[in-house]
Amino acid sequence: MTDIRTEDLPLAGIRVLEFCTVAAGPFCAMLLADMGADVIKIEPPGGDTLRSWPPITAGFSENFASLNRNKRSVVLDLKRPEDLDVALALCAQSDVVIENNRPGVMDRLGLGYEQLRALHPALVYCSISAYGQSGPRAGEGGFDLTIQAAAGVMSVTGDSDAPVKCGVPVSDFASGLYGAFSIASALLQARARGRGVHLDVPMFGCTLAIGALQTSEYFGTGRSPGKLGSAHPRNAPYQAYRAADGYFAIAAGNDSLWRAVLGAVGMAPLADDPRFLSPTLRARHQVELKALLEEVFVHQPVDHWIAVFREAGVPHSRINDYARALEDPQVDHMGWIRDIELPGGTQTRTFSSPVRIDGQGVPVRSAPPALGAHSESVREAVGNAAQVNHLG
């Protein structure tokens, strides 16, 4: 598979200044970097705290590498006036600023939106925080776990009374996605009008927003949704089922797929059972339906049922761990796993952008940077730009 040329990426020519740590903000900035933006990551002398998260390979965090490709790293101590001047100069030369500090921190540093707007009226400024820039909880911090808890995700995850978070940090990454989408949208407006905006991206709100099916259930019934394990509140059969040697999942989300399931497993008479005449009825009686289906499923291994439902055209899957998921032939076909080199020369792999543009992959243009790897070159460029502006 060939990659699209860097100069043909949608955000080529856009400069992004990132004042972020850990996950939500760095993920947001990396999405923009993948699309061609020049992302300069501003780090304190100790670096982004994600740099210390294992697994550590040859002294470098692979977690950090997964969220910081295609970026440059500049170390600035923003409490030092000379470093703050460099940050201000970079903001004046950038199209976008992303920060994920608690509300008020950037203002106190002299890098808040109102302060920077005076220098650069067309600046798109994105603030990612736990609860938003205003309101009764604006001053509170938050991490993925506490936001999942606050936004209801943990109340519908798992199948027991014990609270369970989603295994993937959905609050962090949903917020990063909302941030990147909002920035790309705002850039169009800034280019057209010459006026930037301040984007307020609250993790709490983003997490509630991706729970649209759950919030709409509450609005429609007055009842909070509950835990269903792998099952679905409005469709069945639509969950994980036990086979002779493990579990697999099928998703028969409409009547035609329901009939295909029955044909595949030799249970056609159930099509006339009054409990199962519609998706709503099947969901209402899904405990009984699961028991009936598993009476058949437990007599054959997972591989058998995967073949049966592939032939029947019913959406299906094994319950993969990440090792098996990454070995799926579709992953190889799409070219999603790329080799990258960590600082110091160690080779590893990363999961790259899943997007294709006109049939071409999105390149990994540069490896995740060592702390401060670009400090000298960026400072030099800032100084040269300031000299040119002064002469002009």
C-alpha cells in the first residue's frame, strides 16, 4: 500500500502548538499531526508524565510513543520569563493552540485565550478539561476513570453489581476526537473570517454525548439504563454466546438477520414464537432466547460457528484479545501497523491512522520525539522570525 504524500495531507501547512499531557490532549494533537499539521509539543523540563508509563523499551515509553508520533518536542519552563517569551512567539506563529490544563492555569501563565487573541486574532484555541471552562465543577480535575464514573459509563458496563470501567479509555479518546473535529471545523471559519474561536471541550460532556443511546433511553422512559453485559437493550440476538470451547459474538440487528440465524442453526420454528416476533420483543425476552440458542451452540466449537455465520451473512466475531485482533488479515491489508524507531534507535511498532485518503494510507512522517529534541531548532526559528519582523 502506498502512502499519500505529506504535502497532499489535508492539514499540511497548519501549525499546532500543544500544551498537553497524558492522553486526551496529546491524542487530539496527534490526530491533527496525522493529517499533516506541524505539531510542536511544549513540555516542561520533566516532560509529559506519559513518558514514564510502561512498557519502557530502552528507556522510552511505548505508551507515549502511541500518542505522540509526527510531533516535535520543545522544552520550556513557562515560569521563566525568557521561556514564556518563546511560547508567546510560537503562539503568534501558530494556527492552533491545544491545552488540557485545569481552567485558569493558562491565564495565570499569560497564555490564556484572551491574552493570545490580542496577539493573533485568527487563532483557534482548544481547551480540553474535565468539566469545562465554566460552571459549578469547572475547577475540578478528572481522569478517564472518574469521568466514566461521573458520566454514567460505569453504570452500564459489566454484568454484575461491582462497578466496572470500560477497558479502553473512552472518555480520553472521545474528548480527543471531539477536540480534533472541532479544531478542523473552526479552522475553516478562521480562514474565511480572519477570526478565531475558543473551543471548550469538556470530557464529561463528550462522554455523555457518546452515550446518546443511553441518554435517549432515559429521556424516553424516565428510567436509567442498566447493565446488560454484552447484550443490547433493543436488539437480540446481539451479544456474546457460549460455544463448546469458548465464546463468540453475533449481531442480528434486524428481522432478516434474525431469520438468517434461525436458518443457520436449524431453529426455523422460533420465527413464529410470539416472544420473538420483533427486535423489541426479542430484546425483552433475550434471557430466554440466549438460553435456547446456547443449547445448540454448546455442542460445537467457536470455529464451527464462525464458519456457519460467515456463510449465513450474519455479523459475527470471535472474542479476540489484542494479540489476535492485531493479527487479523484485514489489519495487514490496510497497512495499519507501522514500524517506528524510538529515540536511541530501538525499533518497535505502532498502530497508525486507520484512515485512507483516496485509497492511500496516512504516513508516519516522524517517530515520537525525545524530550526537547527540537528545542534548539525551534528556538532558533523563533529568533529568526522575530528578527525578520523587527527588520520589516
